[in-house]
Amino acid sequence: MSRARKPDWLRTRPPSGERFTEIKRTLRERDLHTVCEEANCPNMGECWSGGDGAGSGPGTATFMLMGERCSRGCNFCDVETGGMGPLDPDEPANVAEAVAEIGLDYVVLTSVDRDDLDDQGASHFARTIAAIKQRDPEILVEVLIPDFQGDPDCVRKIIDAEPDVIAHNIETVERLQWPVRDRRANYEQSLSVLEQVERESDIYTKTSIMLGLGEYDHEVYQTLTDLREADVDVVTLGQYLQPSRSHLEVGSYVHPDKFETWRAVAEDDLDFLYCASGPMVRSSYKAGELFVDAVIREGRSVEEARTTARAASRSV
């Protein structure tokens, strides 16, 4: 069966420019990986090159810790599974050095799942956060963490490291958790991670939902409702794109107008602090990071921060 043709609104510019080349060189020199590359993110050129894709902003890269191979096999994800190697003890310092050389002031850290490790990599996350903050306490650090199999001690290690944002992705509606995600992941387990962060800290929380996997509108609304009841602060919604023919097929291409409807529902009806919603939006997305930056660093009101983030999103 041939795959449906992508609509015009899903076209992106190929990554290019001096800023993009500089970041890629720095990462390769330190043997670092980014989820931008591993997951073939369509926004890589925009984020790496700066807010407008032309190098005028500081740029954002989402560092992927603990290797290129994952202990799980989610059917939407392009990261390879199995054959994980030992952790690189120098990785936290190398990430901190790369952040300083690139000149980032907002850093996103994520990782593969490492169910093979005693604490599933939570301590490695914490060491990397500490290394970045020790070099420059003013840098904002967002972590996009695995579910750690719902282990509260692992989640607590992340909380104690005091990042500025803790994100964990619910990914899809409850009915579609399998076959979308690995069977070791589940809806309630992900909600429990987000609830623990909110219960035990005042750190901002964030999550992401993919659309176009066969979900119904009432299921999306229920997922957003469940996330708000867990006091999640920021949510992003984006279009699922099939990485290869061996991954789940796209159920539908959701029109940008529908994404705008979900943004209004999230912010106006359900009172999320911020929602980035659009076909090309991903969990680590420049507009969402600009919102958090404006609230935390600049002390802007939620409405002012929303305006800043939306303006940047429209400029690309």
C-alpha cells in the first residue's frame, strides 16, 4: 500500500546556515547526540539556526543522553532498539561544554529509555543538569524524561536536581497507548510521573500529544482534561509522521485549523498556561521554550509570554 501524499502545510525547509553547521560540528567533536537528528525532527533547521531559522536567535538543541539505542521499541519512534552500551561518564561535562561553546541559554535534555540500568539513568540526568548549572546558573534547563517505569525514587532524583522544566510525554490517547508505545509504557504510569512532579515540587511540567494516529476528538479532549487534573502546565500537540514503512502508518493528516481549535481548548477552556499546537510542533519546540523563558527569566505575565511565543512561531 502506498503512503498518502503529505499535504502542503507539512513541507519544511531543509536545515542549513552557519549556525546549523556550527552546532553540528560541536556535537560531533564531543560525540554527543540530539533527538533532533535521531528522530528526524522536521524543525531541526529552525531550532538549531535560531528563532527565525536565519541565525538571529541563540538556537536550541535537544541533547539525547545515554547513547543512540533504546531499551524499548515504540512503534512511532525512529530511534534504534537494543544493544545499549555503558554510560559515558564524561557525557555530563561534554554536554555542559557544548552548551557553553554553542552559546545556548535554554537547554533541553532528553534520553533513550535505559531499563537496563539500576536507576534507569536518573542519576546521569541529574549529573548533566548539575554540570550545566555549575558552569552557568542562569541557563534554563528543561528535561524530557522517560517514565522510569513509574519508580518514584527515580523521578525524585530528577526533581532534586532542580531543572526549570520537567517534561514527560503522554504521546497519545489512552486507547492507543498500545500499539503506539512500547508495552512497558502506559497512560496511568505517565500521568503518575507528571502528578509526582507537581505534588513534590514547584517545577513547571510539560507534555506532548501526537495527532493523526486514529484518535477521536472526544479522546483528545479527555486526555487534555486528565493532564490538567494532574496540574500539567504546558502541552504541545503535533502531527504524527511515519518515520519509515516499518513504523505505524499515519491515520490522518490533521488540518492546521483543527490544531488551532485544540490550542484554544487547552488554553481558554482548560487553563493550561501555554499550548503550542500545529502540524510541525514537537515536544521540544522553540515556541514552547520561548514561553517558559519569558515567564521564568523575564518575569512576564502568562498572557505576555504567550504573545511572545506565538509571534516567534508565526515568523518561521
